[in-house]
Amino acid sequence: MDRRKIIVPLVLASIVSVAYFSAGPRVPMDNDSTSSLAIAEKEKEEAVNEVEGGFGSDITLADGNVINISEPTQWKPKDFNALGVEGRPQIMTIKFTNNSSTDFDMSYFAIIESSFASDLSSSCVDVFELDSGVKGLPDDPIIKAGESAEFLWAIVCPAPEGDALTLTFSLNESDVVTLTSTVK
């Protein structure tokens, strides 16, 4: 008797049974609110700490760290082609002070949402332009305990001057800051 006729079906049956009994998605399925995985995901989402404050003022996070995001101002880049899209260029100075006893990773810093009063479907676009010193995060995004970092962040907003501008910043896995200003 040919061994392949026995071994091949057994191997395939083993693979199928392992996949059937142990594999599957490790994310909650749609409308799943009762499984331990769904509950853990919900708790993780609820762990987001929304911090309030204003542009140009010190904002203290839950861990004692302080961030100050300057009021967005009109900006003229040295390389106009760096903008990539039409709109009103805005620039901000970000200053972060690590008052905690552990290092802080600024790699999570980003504008995760932007909106305007005149058009809720539009959003700002990040701009990085080395000629003007706008390169995004510091070269070393790890801010040591007791130290500070300052860097420039620029955006282009497709909105008219004076339009209400709301920006939501992600600072780390759990802290977000939403600030409101106007387009300059």
C-alpha cells in the first residue's frame, strides 16, 4: 500500500483540526461586548486620559509631566513646495518637561484629529521642512527624567483665516490633549 495515501490525509486532517480548535482571530468580533477579550479592549479604550488646557499654557498630565503647545501662528516656509497642499501654513512650538522619575517617549506625539467650524470634513496636514528647522520630533524622542525638549511642529490647514480650529494631540498611549484656536 502507498504510504502517501495515508500520511497526506492525516497531515491535512491534523492541520485543519489544529486550525479549527486553536486558531482564530484574537480581536473581539463585531457587537461582541461579553468576551474577556472585548472587555479588555474596552477597558484599554477607556484608559485614555483626555487632558484639558489651552494653547500657550502649561498643561499638566496625570504623571506630572508638563506640555506647552504655543498658539498656532501663520508661517512662511523657506521651501514652499514642502507644503504639498494648498491652505494656510501654521506653526507651533512644542515644549515638553519630564517631571516624572522615568524616561518619557515622545514617539507617540502626533496630531490625531483636526477640524474647522466651516468644514468638518477637512483636516490639517503635517508639514516637515528642514530648511526652516521643522523636522518633527527631536532627534532623540526619549526625554530623560528631569529634562525638557522643545521642537517645532507645522501644519497646513485648508480653511479661511479666522476659522475655528480644533486640534487633538496624542502624547503617549493614554494621554490626549484637545485645544481650540483660530486659523491665522
